[in-house]
Amino acid sequence: MKITFHGAARTVTGSQHLIEVNDQRLLLDCGLYHGKRKEAFERNRNLPFDCSTVDALVLSHAHIDHSGNIPNLVKSGFTGDIYCTFATRDLCSTMLLDSGHIQEKDAEYVNKKRARKNEPPVEPLYTVEDAVNSLDYFNAIGYHRQREILPGIHVTFLDAGHMLGSAITVLDIEDRDAGRDVRLVFSGDLGRQHIPIIRDPEMVDHADVLIMESTYGDRLHEDYVDSEKELERIVLETHGRGGAIIIPAFAVGRTQQLVYTLAQLMTARDIPEIPVFVDSPLAINATSVFRLHPECYDAEIRAYMLAEGDPFGFDQVRYTRSVEQSKELNFLREPFIVISASGMAEAGRILHHLKNRIEDPKNTVLIVGWQAPNTLGRRIVDQVPEVRIFGEEYKLNAQVEVINGFSGHADRDEMLEWAGAISKRPRQTFLVHGEEDSALALAGSLRDDAGFESVEVPELHQTFSIT
């Protein structure tokens, strides 16, 4: 049995892990890599394995850095089944089509520049039609419902508590070549305890092999209650300046979390009742999916819904689907909040809002999630004096605030607590989905604090034999 780490190795994005056992090939996730534009384009287009030889795919959750290259996988010859939870399948039906649209627009933009240089056009990574075709391969499985997905390989999904439908993947494998049974656990992205809307991450009783994320392996988050107070402060201060709050946020998970938190703060009269615009067709579609999956909710939001009604549809929130509605926000002069994708400010309507508001010191750009290197979001966090948007330079005069407590990722102590609850320690542990410093720091903590013996931080495309 072998595992090769084809993505999210010493970096956070592009999750792809290939398991080879019993002459079968099983892929864990097939996400898009985000980074420098040329490198990302090449890595995403050229999958590092023969797609036609992959027998099945298990998808941990719908975020694009885990699911976003599935249409390319199918287009490149994959004909197996894709297994995930019901909510993940429904979210992918919206998110992959949106990603296909972005791929088409990106290619269109590049081709305009290439045409001016008399260079041949490039094809998009995949199209909306490719994304639609890939949905035929999805098979949904409920939490805790074990299923055989390949001969001798059974999967069980546990709730990862990271986003709607996110799963910890438990694979019970009959390794026929080695003559033994192996339990391989892939954490996917682990969430935090006591975060609104979704349930807390579930614990795992034992694992022979563990593949675990390490995004925040070297740092701690603020308590969620402290983050609510920070959001309250930022709203009050920006409102007092007469400014707007611009929030780049992932359309799925973070947007709904922010809307729910703002609803609570306004209901409690902790902040003024000011307009909140969710300016993202993808976020609007994803919010509709949230309403379809109460089986993923925690007790807190169910109680809120009984007492207050729809947490995603309070009086001050307005969903702007059309381009015309989005453009109208440029003319607003009173305080307001806009939540718009993308979460790393690399594409989408958020760029227009930043372009129009980033040079005014009355306004606030609020960052509420991890920002990959070489993205506009990271440059804003680093507060570089000028940022490039649509090829033009803009002075970063707006206030910049960062709140990490809304993160959907567990921090170092939360990951150590989750790993420490595994009563039968894994023989081999592999840390993925973290920048090198974070992954190496967590590896040391697992060895020193949790008693894990073999902890590896794989290099990209590195292969390990399971002993």
C-alpha cells in the first residue's frame, strides 16, 4: 500500500492524495492549487497521474481547494465514482459551475492579451459544461453510513465541523498484499468547537494511518466570543466614521457565518441596524443549499430558527444577484457592510468593491480567513502601501482589520486535542494542508505533546509505503 501526496504538501491549497492498494487507485480530494498565476495554471491543468487509472475519488468537502479540479479530472479520463456527503454534493452542484464560469472568463481575459501579441489562444482549464458533466459521477453517503466503495475498501464519513457537509474520512482497507487490515483516517479540514451553524468535529477512536491538516499548526485563534466583540467594535468604529466595511469572504461557510453573527448582534442591539449586502451569486445559491440541510446544524442555530426565524434572511440583509444591483453599491454614501467573494480577493465582485473603496480611510477592509501567499488578500493583510486591482495601482488607505476567530479551521491546540483523542495511536501520520512552518511545528507538537512516533511532512509528489 502506497500514498503519494500530489497536492497540499507543505502548502495549503490543491488537496490531492493518491492511495494505491490491491491494484486499485483511490484519490482523496481533487482541489485547485492557488498561488502565482503561471504556476497555478500549469499545476492545475496538468494532473500528475493518469486520470483514467483512478478507480474512485473520496471528497472531504466542497471548498474549491479540495473539489475544484474534479471537472478537469473527469475531462481527462476519470470514469469512477465520487463519494461525499449529501450537502457536499449539493454545494458542488453550485460551486463547480461557478468555478467553470471563472475558468472561462480567465481564459477570455488572457486570450485578449495574447491576441494583441499575435499569440495563439489558450483553452480554459474547464468549462461550465465540463463542470455539469462531472456531477454525473457523484454518489452521496450520509454520515456514519459505512459503504464499500471498491473491493475491500469501506468508507465512513464523520462530521469534520469545518463547513456544511465537511467530513472526516475513515477508510477500512483490506490490504491483501500485506495480509492485514488498515484503518486510514483523513481528517479533511478540521473545524472548531462551538462555532455557529454546524456541529463540532467528531472524534476518532483509532487509526493505523492518519493524514491530517495543519493549516494553523503553529498558532492559536481568538475565542469565538472575542471575535464577535471584535466584529462589534469594527462595525461601531467604521459606522462612526461614516464608512463602509468590505469583507472578502468565501461564499460557502464564512459568508453564512458572518450573516448569522451580524443578525445576532443587531437583534441584541449591540450594533446599529445598517444594510448588509451579500454580493455574490454563488453565496446566494450556497445559502439556499444551507437551508436544505438541517441535518448538519448544531442545536444553537435550530433554537435560533425556532425563536427568530431564518438566520440568513433578517430585515437588514439584502442579496444582490444581478450585476446592476452590485454596481448600485458603488453609489452608496451611508455606512453599509458588503460581504463578497472571493475569500482571498483574487476574483469576482469583491475586486470592484475594493477598487472603489480601498483608497478612502473612512472605510474598513475586514479579513476573516487565511490568505494564501501571492494573493491580493495576503497583500492587504500585509498592508503593502499600494495594491494592484484590474491592472491598476491603488493606495491602501482604508483601515485593515483581521479577525481569525471566525476561521473554520482548528488551531494548534484544537488539532492536538482532536489527535490526542485517538486512543490507538497511528503507526504513521502525515501532515498536509499547511504552510511548511505550520506543518513542521505541528509535527513537533504531535511528537512531543501527544506521543505520536512517526510524523512526516511530505514534499510535493512524495510517495510513502505504509508499513
